[in-house]
Amino acid sequence: MRPLIRHMAVVAALILGSGAALAQGPADTVGSLPGIEIQTSVDRAESYVGDLITYKLTITYDSTYDLVPPPLGANLGAFDVKDYQPDIETKLDDGRLKSETIFVLSTYTTGDYVIPPLPVIFVLPDTSRKLILAERVPIKILSLLDLAGSDTLDIKPLKPQYEFPPDYTRYYVYGGIGLVVLALVAGVVGWLLGRRRARKALDLRPPWEVAFEKLAFLKVQYLEGQISDQLKAKEFYSLLTDTVRAYLERVYETDILEMTTEQFLAAFADRDLPDQVYSQLADFFRHADQVKFARLMPEPTRVEDDFLVAHDVVEKVRAEYERRQEADIRTPAERAEEPPVIEEQKV
């Protein structure tokens, strides 16, 4: 706040002092007052349009005088004041004072110019005022076209437009996800095919020998003790039904293991099965489904009966299969001598 008040006071004093001094007569030269030195300078004698030029006014004077520094609104000809540092005052070793005022100037027209002499006002010991003019400073303003035509000008060509490297991150992510999905699908398909091949890797023994062996194992494993909980009952019925289904699948060459009970009964409704086998299988499979899927806990007597049903089905199908095999290898005359076999209607 104090520098602003001081600057306003300086401006007012300069205006009043200039008017009074000019009224008294023309301005004096620097040498008219002893102990006073005024220097003017610019940082460059030639400049281009729009460049910033530093103009410095240095006043060295005896301490018996009071200096009124030049104001911001001083006449600087065709130049515009871009910045201003007034009255930078220092005390010299010989007792005199030095005041520096710095202007930052610019202009947008070309030609030979002169920075006019600035008025400097001193207040003498007798309170009278003395106006002294600083020296003018010549300066030349050049056009940018002169700069473009200079042989020493090194204008670098424009840099090529920057090209961002392609980002393949998204493709890597999607490709990786696709590979993982394909690997999972291939693994599942391979597992299913392997399971199917393993299931179809038939034992070289006749199917009834394989079935009777499995039934003997189930009898020892489950029926010689007591099935005490539903989980064990479910396990027993799953193995028992799989044994019967695998046996029928080999004998009749039909994919039965993947069928539901109703699908199996529909597929075998028109099959030429041995006596009572169809009705036995229908009752056996439906009861087994209740144990496996509806958490039914079967009675011990029913468990034994279902095991016997499975054993009986295997035996009946075996006997019928061998009978048909023997019939196929007999001569037509031998088959004609046999009495006709009357089959009972399936229930």
C-alpha cells in the first residue's frame, strides 16, 4: 500500500514540478548541476516487432538534492510500457545516491525510433525545482520478414506428427479369454469322449459273466451286512441299476445307461423280452428311482427282493439269448421238428 501512495505522490509532484519548472524556463542539461549523473540505456540497439526491450534510466546524485523519479506515464514515444520498476535506490560509498528506473517496452511497427529524453526533476536545498532531461536513445525495429530472409536463420522443419503405437491389450485379453474357453470346452469334450470310450471298452467275457460277477460283489459288499442309512441305500441301488443297464446295453446293443426310466420303458415296450422281464424291470427301476432321487429308505426285505429281481433278469435274458443263438445255428429241418414256443403276453 505504501509504494502505491508513494508512486501517486511522485506522479503528482512530477506533474506539478514539471509545470513549475517548465514555467520557469527550458530544461537544463545534466552538467548544469554538480554531482549529478544521468545514464540511459537499452539492452539491444536493434529489435524485432513484438520483442521486449529493457530501457534503463540510472540517476546518480548528491544527497543534498531530492529526486522526483519519472512516472509510469512518462512519454516514451511509439513504445508501449509492458512492465515498470520505479526508483530502485541504493547508497554509494562516496555518500551519493543512485536511483534506477526500469521500463520494459515493446512496439509493433517497424522503423528507426528514438526513445525521447525523460524529464528528471530535482528539489534543491532552497526548495526550488530543477528540470533536467535525460539523453534520447535511438533504436531500430526490424520486421520479422527480415528475419525470415536472413541467410543465418536456421529454421528447423516441422516434426512429423507423433503416431501413438497401437494398443493390442484389448485383443490380448479377449484372445486369452477365448483360448481359456476353448481349452475348457476341449477338456469337457475330451472327458466326455473318454468316458464314453471307457464305458464302451467291453469286457471280452460274455456280458452275463460280467453282470453275475458285479452282482456277487454287491451281495458281499452290501447285503451280508445291513444297509442302515439312506445314503448307503442310494449307493447300493445306483450300482445295482447300473449293472443291469450295462448288461442290457451289451446284449441288446442299445445305449441304455443315459436313458431315464421312462425312456427305457418306452424304448423296450416293443422289444421281444423274456417272460415277465419287462414288468419286473418297470417295477424295479421305478422303485430304485425313488431311493436314488426321492431319498426313500427301502425296507430290508425289499432290498433283498430287488437284488433277486436283478439276478433273475440277468439269468432270463441270458437263457433267452443262448436259446436264440442255438436256434440260429440249426438247420431249417431241425428247427421245423421243434414244437412251437408259445410266449405269454407281457404285463
